[in-house]
Amino acid sequence: MNLRPAPTRAAALLAAALAAVAAPAAELPPQAVAAALALATAAAQALAPPNARVLASAGTLDPRLKLAHCAAVQPYLAAGSPTWGRTRVGMRCTQGSTPWSVYLPVTVQVLAPALVSSAHLPAGTQLDDSQLVQAEVDWAAAATPPFTADQTLSGRVLVRPVTAGAALRPSDLQPRLWFAPGDTVQISARGRGFAISVEGRALTSGREGQPARVRTESGRVVVGRPVGERRVELAL
């Protein structure tokens, strides 16, 4: 009786490497990738600030994928995917023996001027104009856009340290208190073809970025968004 020796770990690793060479990673036609990047760029440009530079770069597909040959690949925007930053573009085979659909990872940068810190600033710093300069930054690097030169930050207070050259965003600053409970506030609402404005009395503090409850003159309690000094905006 002949017994074959069990394969060593080195032999198993060699076999796996040879199998990986025999089954190359899934690739998309260059023209399909270019079309996907153009689609992502156009979608980002529609929401970008004026004169922004939009740069889109493609990632790689999962190397375990095996895609059948396809004569025509159609890119499409994946439902629910963000327009900026790390996102994905759907790629669908429309002319091939075996239909398939995959998602191509894409990174979208939106480069435009914004306010950045001129030096390292610790948490608790009260900002003044001398600490801020304008520079081109990637607006898509965070969930909220950075502040621009037409917005006044003098007197605002940092809630976290900011490094030199970092763009300042709303999450870096203490929220402003626009009104206190009991204050008389102006309530505004806009809809298609109309705009209304009435007075009310604040039932809660009007802190920036947080909803506030207000009682109208008629006694109705509404919830709105504090948008300025003793001003509340209702979403319709």
C-alpha cells in the first residue's frame, strides 16, 4: 500500500499563489471606468460651489469577482450613494453572454476656496480674523462643507483643537445660542409661491443646529430651525 505524504504548508501556499495567477482579478474596460468617473464628476459638480475643481478617481473591484466578457458596460449612480467623498458607481453589463452588475469604488474630491486656520489653535480659542486665511481645500473631506470668506467667524469659539491649514467646519465650533426660552421670535416659512412670517414665543432655547419649540400667537406649538438672532424657520 502506497501512502502519499501530506502536502506541506509551503506547498499549499504555492498552490494558492498559482491559483491566483490563473484567475486574474476582475477588471473593467478602461472606457467604462472613464464613463463612470465622468458620471460621478457631473453629479458632484451639480452640487459643488462655483468654480470648484472636481476630481474623481477609481478604486479597484473585489479581486474575487470573475466577470464574463461584456461588449458594453453601462455606468449608473447607485441609489443612496453620496455624491462627494467615498462613494460608488454601479456598472451594468448590457451586451454580454452572462449579465452582471457590480459597484466600482470611487473617491470624489471637490476643491474650492474656504477658510483655514493659519496656525495650530487649541480648543476654547475665540477666533478673530487674524487667525484665518483662505485656501483651496477638499470640501468633500467631511460630512459638512467648510466655512467660506463671506461668513463671519470672528468671536466664535473652538470646541476642538484645529491644526494649521485645516478647514474650519460647523462641527469645530460651539453652536450659537440665537434665543432663550421666553424670548419673542420671528417665525418664517416658505412654500411654492408663498412666504409667511409671524411672531411667537420660544418654549425652548434656540441653539444652532438643534430644533426649537415655539408657540405662535394663535397658541399653536411648532418646531423649527433656529437660523439667526431670534429667528426660526419652519420646514414645509
